[in-house]
Amino acid sequence: MCPVSDKGLVLVVEDEPAIAELQRMYLTREGFGVHVERDGVAGLAAARRLKPVAIVLDVGLPELDGTEVCRALRAEGDWVPVLFVTARDDEVDRVLGLELGADDYVTKPFSPRELVSRVRAVLRRTQGTLAQPALSLGPIRLDPETRHVTVDGVDVGLTVTEFDLLLALIKKPGRVLSREQLLSQVWGYEAAAGTRTVDVHVGQVRAKLGAAGDLIRTVRGVGYSSVRP
């Protein structure tokens, strides 16, 4: 039976027992329920069965790679926050993880406290927009209360981070936000992948918005802004 917590259940998918136990211990101290799986197939099944509030997902898993677990969940329309953990420290790997729909990325070795702070940050973002009214920009409609986005009335599936990035950009159309400002506003800290993280997520948001993605403008050498059609 999985531990019950008011903060919700975090699924940890990690094949190294010592690392999994460290993650479990620190997340439990923070007040989360924690369920641990050791391989990708079991992790994917647990994600579908348990509906966790977040997943801490190792990339190099047996049976099914962590990137494939994330890909499968996103293909099913499951936008649970995913934080990738990996021993690989290559920018290509980080970018691939973000493009697959991960919300954040931590490279081994990492501080358990940092990992917990990352989980807290992404969950805080999902809970921190309830009082805001719905926003529109051309055919895009974004509802912070339900965290629901449509383009011309058609649902658009965004990760937690993609949603918050779009929200930051369309709150004030025409205002240019630097990559550093977006890192601070959306992620709440200096992300491990630096400003490249912002570029990858903006690209993902544009792709999902289709033609409406043109309303997100690149300001060369500075950052991004949204523009009214």
C-alpha cells in the first residue's frame, strides 16, 4: 500500500537502490507520500495506476528507458509533472528530455535537497494560479484556474512548465521578457540547462499552438514576447 499524504504521492522510478532510498527519505521528510519502482515498465504501470502528483524519473532505466516512459505518458494526454534524473551531463540529453515533455532536469550527482526543492517548485506552480482570470490572445484561450488551453476551441495539451511559460508571455502582450526573467518567473531559480531551457520550451509551446505559435515573438539577443494578431 502506498503512503498517504496531504501533499500527494510522488512516484520515484530509479534502478539504483541507494539513490532511490535517498530520494524517498528526503521527499518523505518534506511530507510527500512516496512510491518507488525500479524499472521503466513498472514505473509506467505505477504512473497509470497511482496518478501521482509528480514523477521523479531516471533516464537510464532497465526494461524501458525513462524517456520512453515520459513519451508514453504524454502521448496518453497525461501531463503530470516529470523531473528527469540522469547520470549524463550532455546538453543534447537535456534538450531531448525537455522536448519529450519533461518539466525539469537534474544531473547526477545531485543534492537531495535540490531535488526536493525542484519538486516543490513545479508543484507550487500548479497550485499558484487559481485566483487569476482566463486570458485570451487571438485564438488562444488560457484558463489558469483549470490550467486549460485551447486554440480556436481545440484543446492543447501542455506540460506544467509549458503552461506557465505561455501564461507569463501572454499576461502582458508586447512586453519583452528576457530569458533570465522567464527562468526566474517560471522555474523560480536558475535552471540547470540555463537559458537553453527557455528556448526549448518556447519551441515546444509554439509547435503545440500551431499557427497561433506565431503570436510568440523572438526578440533577438533579448528574449521573447507575445503580440496581438
